Amino acid sequence: MKCLTRRLGLLLAMTAATLSITTAARAEEITVQALDEYLKPVIEKFEAAHPGDKINLQVVSYQSVAESLPVQLASGGGPDISVVTDMGGLSKYYLDLRPYVDADYFEKQFGMVLNWMRGEGSDPKGIYGLPDSITVTGGFVNKTLFEQAGIALPGPQASWTEWGKAAQEVAKATNTDFPFEMDRSGHRFAAMAISYGAKLVDEQGMPVIDDGLRNAIAQFVAWHRDGVMPMDLWGAVGGATMRDNFTDFVNGTTVLYYGGSWQLRRLDSEVGDFFDWKVIDAPCGVAACSSMPGGGALAGFKSTKHPELVGEFLNFASQDENLREMISAAVNIPTAQSMIQSGIKYPGVSDKVQEGLSTFIAQIPKMTETAYRFQGWPFERAMMNSLTTRISQVINNEMDIDTALQRIDQDVRLAIEAAKQ
């Protein structure tokens, strides 16, 4: 009996030692880049469920994701996982997660946007990331300034030109610095262009230069010449540099600001009771009243040394309970069908933010097929950068609109040719 007990004790000790060695051997560490700390609670839950594994969260700026991440990936470096917004443009670097995640679940939950991450040459059934949220471009109006001016807000079907005129009248009546501002971003401008009838990209993935794009640029430039938009925002910064003009709106120095749904949480915390504001319905052009979709995905990269851990973490984060926690903390609009159908609560946000989220969500059915196709185009970034650069050059009288249109076409075609090399 004593011999049996000793054998059993030895066996248990050997088993424990083996498990300890196995756990130590499997202990891995990866880095995740995000724009804020909304992932932190989910990371803590994952680490508790996976002893020994470590998820390092790095909070970076949007500028870093847009400009530095592509350079890092091209050189074989970068994080194991990162939030990406240029979903199609970075597709060649994505890790196919199918061996590590529930692919059927991903298709059911995120099927409407998975194609955005399947670039040219990708497996049409590949799962290349967790597209956790969708963003919607849109305008924010300072209601207090309209009330002070005694001018009614334009209605839900108001055009871009009607909003520009109203903002200019309010600014003049209230002695406000700027009537109307838009982020210096080809993505924001694309919403206006598409509403004016611009196609931007055809079904074969080639750029389209048409009257819709020309007319939108002409109106945008005219606003800068007429004082509706300030010259020192789009005109003062060179190249394709993105510039967020949110600060002027927060400070009450602009009547109307065109940004997007990702600004809601900042508005809630930074404006407070300083003035009353609201999200407006998508302004209309001759063709549509369309916003631009966008948003984020968490992508794992082929360069990782720990693909299994990358996949396990993204599969964990995709589960409804964890994803709800992430989306509500970031005050984002979900892509998951379960949340779209059942709704999602955003604890701690104001009634204004709740109303703003409802308005943004109501714009989703209005977004055109063109907007979705453009967002998923691998060369969307090339087109957006060219739009920003060339429109600024027209504003600064460095070229006329027709020349700018020719350069936009050339810029994008060169990017397509370069990608083929």
C-alpha cells in the first residue's frame, strides 16, 4: 500500500511538472496597438484565462496607424495585432485567422464588412481580422449659435449648399470665426463627392474621374474663396497630411463641423454645458444623401511569431460579451449582427451622445453602394491622399480643377501600377 501511495505521489508530481513545463513552453507574448484603452478589460480577462500568456497594449495616435504602421509592416516589423482603418490597403500583410477562430461565427456576425479586409489576391473565404466597429462620417452643429442668430436649423433633407449658406449666415450674425470646417481628409470629402454623384472607383478597381467629382471640388473650393471655410486649414498644410479640425468646434469658434461618429465621446467630455450641439442628418447632393462608412478592425499580421496566440485573442475578443464591453467603452457603432439586432447600451454617456449615436446609425441605410465599394477598395488610401493634396493645391491657386482631376487619376493609377511590381 505504501509502495502504491509512493507511486501515485510520484506520478502526480511528474504530471504537475510536465504541465508546468508545457505551460512555461507555451507562454507567449504579443503586442496589440489601439487608439485608446478600450481593449484593456478584455485583455485582462484573456490573460486570466490563459496563464503565462501576455498581451501588451500600446496606445498610439491615429496618425501613427495611418502613416507609421504601413512603413513598419513593409519592413517586416510592427506589432502582432493593430487597429487598422485602411482595411483594403494593408490586406497583403494580414494573417488568415481561419485556423484559429470560429469562421462560421465570424461570417454570421461580421459578414457585411469582412470583404473590406479581403484585398486583391486574398482568399475570398479568408478571415483577416476582427472588424469590430463601423464609423459614419457626419456633421456636428452648434445649436446655441443658431439660436443666438435666430436662424432655424436646415431640415433633414438639406443640401450641402444649404448647410454652407446657413452656417455662413449664423457666423456673420454671431461674430463667430468660422462658418464651416471639414477635417482635412479625403475620406470626409468623399462623402460630399459621392453625394454629388462621384463614382470614384469602378467595378474593375480603377479610378473614375467624372462630373460628380468635379462639381464637388468646385463647390468645396468656392467655399474657401467665399469665406465659408477658412483658408488656413486645408490650404495651409501641404501634401496629404490629415488634419482633425475638431478643436475649433469644441472651442465654439465654428458653426458647423464635418467629422464623424468617433468624435462623440470627446464631445461629451470636452464640451459639457459650454454650448448645445447635435449631429445632423447627412447633407444631400444631386445624387444622394450619403455619409462614408469607415471604422476599425483588429488585424493580425503575417509577421507575428505567435499566430496561434494572435488568433486565440481575436477569437476571444469577438465573443458577444467581450465585444459589447469593447464597443460600449469606445462608444462605437457595432458591426456585429447580434448587437445591431438587439441594440447596445453605452453606460455613462449623456442623452446628447445617445441621440447622436441614433442619428449616425440612421444614416447607415442611406449610404450608397459607391461608398461601400470605395471603402473596401485596396487603393482607397491612394485616392484619398491624392484628393487631399490636389484639392489643397487648387485652393492655393497652384493648379486649376481640370489639372487637379488629371493628377488625381495619374496618382492613383501610378499607385496601382506600383503595387503590381
